Amino acid sequence: MAKKAKKPARKAAKKPAKKPAKKKAKKAAKKKAAGPQQPPRPRHGEFMWNELMTRDDTRAMEFFEKLLGWGHKDWPLGPDAAAGVYRLMTAGEKSVAGIMKMTEPQFPPQIPPHWMSYIAVDDVDRRYNLALSLGGESCHPPTDIPQVGRFCIVKDPTGALISLMTPLGGTA
């Protein structure tokens, strides 16, 4: 006995064609031409940066490059070479930390090498004054860092140091 023929398969509804790769490439090129994307603004109260203060920035840089696979970009601290450099440590294209050489008189000999964390704040001057009113102590008053933002360093009532910063562009 002959089997019944199966019903012909329904033709799949035509789906719109996917955008050609050319359009995607063109869109990506246009986005790139608009300039580098800025990292998202940190939110008020978030840790936003870490920085190593040390008397031997070259040795520290080499250590972290070998330990973590970081790279670095040197950022001049002033118009002449005597001002030194700020070592911007990178993981791929992302900046992850900074290393700064401690020199006198800004850093007296009794200050040991240390990591400093920065917390983003909505208004560094207002938060500095609030910290003092809450029992904190001033270590460095609010000061501008060109092309970066405004920061201060306070000691909390337990004796721990922290830096507060309002980055250029503000907080989210």
C-alpha cells in the first residue's frame, strides 16, 4: 500500500533581511569619529580612584606591571621635566590606578608609602566642611587638580585617611 504523501511544508514567512555588515561597520566608524567615549561619571559616595604614593615610583610601576600585567602611560606633572610624571596604570585601554612619586616638602620623610582611595562626592567643599563638623580632621584642604577635579584629604574620627573628590563633570 502506498503511503499518503505528506502535506507540503509551509513556506517560512519571509523575515526581513539582516542589516548588512557594511551598515554596522559604518555605524561603528561614525561612533569612533565622534571621539573617545568618556567613562561614566561616578556616583556620589562611590570609590572612584586608587593611587599609590611612593618614593620609588619606577620600582613600584615595574612591580605592578609584572605582578598584574598592567601597562602605564606617563602624564607630565608640569611643563618641565623636573616636575616629574604621574604614572597612569592601565589594564588594556582602561586606566585603573595612579602612581605618584612622593617628594619633600609636600611629603615629609615620616610619611610612609601608601595607597590612597578617592570617594566621589557631589560638592567637595561642602563635604569637607561636613566631615570636619562630624569630628574629622583636615589633612589637605579642598584643592583643584587641573583637568581632573577638586579634592581634599580628611582623617575620619578613627584616624583613617580618605580623599574626597568632585571630578570635572560632577557626579552622576
